[in-house]
Amino acid sequence: MLQFLKKLLQKFKPTPTPEFIAQQLRKPHGAFAKTIGERMNESNRSLYKLVLQHLQLQPGNQVLEIGFGNGHFFKEILNKAERLKLYGIDFSSAMVKAARKDNAELIRQGLLELEMGSSDQLPYTAGLFDAVFCINVIYFWDKPFTHLQEISRVMKPGARFYVGIRTKEIMEKLPFVTPLFKLRGKEEIQRIFGECGFELIQTQQETEPPVTMYGATYAMEGMCMVFEKKA
């Protein structure tokens, strides 16, 4: 995360504003999209590792990633079990284009299927997925119930939804976290998910390396929350 932010700030002169960074993290676009995608790979590696540690998959499962960026971690996901079929949806056209280019062979083999769109309107049949996961996505849900109801629709009963985020206590201190981010604590997240038919199975937090930005150093903490769709 530290190297990510250093490189991010050095990429453009003058230093990008917190608002600009927030907009790019939400939806990479324009000339900066390639850079933000690459830097997110660096900053999110530890969080992906944490989520993948919990991701329980069986041979032949169908898996959905929401907000996949440039798809850097697809191969690691597909190595979790044999005969997996991985789907991805992202509402950044720049990221979808990059992911299709970088993962063309996986697409050709029929192991990967990518779409551009949002998790509040998914282009999949009901009950398709055995598992769904996302990394640093739920901050940007203005209406979480709409997203969760749609995600629940495409999940099988008993399927699990793995959510990788950084804690509210950490996020609210970071300078690029503008009102664009909808920050919620663990209890509020659990309540919202519960009202949409998801039961919290497990939560794990993990300390990450500190980050220095705009002349200040901030502690970092990642968290994986595992929810199960009630039958």
C-alpha cells in the first residue's frame, strides 16, 4: 500500500487531489485508468490474499467477482479448485477492456467470462453462483439493499459472499476518503446484510503495512467478512 500511494502521487504533477484519487478508485477512467489499475494490484494484494484464504471452493463451482479491476488475480482464483468457471463484472469500461486483453487465453478456454455493469443489475440467471466476492467495492454502494438483493438473486441457497474491505476506523482517517465513500462499521454491515438474507459466518482482521500520504503516516487494517445466503 505504501509503494502504491507513493507512485500514485508521483505519477502526475501537481499532486492529484483527494477528490481525484477517490473518483479514480471508484471508477478508473481516462488517461489515468491504466496506472490506477496497476497500483490497485499492489495496494490490494494483501487484502486479496486475506479473502482468498477464506474462499472455499469445490471442483466445478461457478464464482463471481464484483469489481475485478484489470483482472490481475484471476489465475490465483482459478487455482483454488479444478474445473472452476469464473465470472467478473466491473462498471469501468477501461478495466473491462484491460482485463479482457490480459486474460484472453482464460476467456478463450471458457474459464472466464467478463461483463461491464453494476452489481445492482446483474446479467446472470437466478441461482447461478456458488460463491461471490468483492474487494474494496461496498464503500461505493449508495443503496446497498439494491445491490445485495440482486447479488442474492444470482446466488444459490447456502452460497457464500466474501467481502474484503478496510475497517471504517482506518478508512475515515485517510485523506483520499471523500464523501464519495460510504463508510460503515462491522455492526452496520452485518445488519444490512442480515436484512437482505445473509448470515455472518466469519470475520477476520489483519494489520497491513502503514502508508504515508500527503506528509502523514497512517496505520492500515484489512478485513474479510464471510456471509452465507440463507436457504
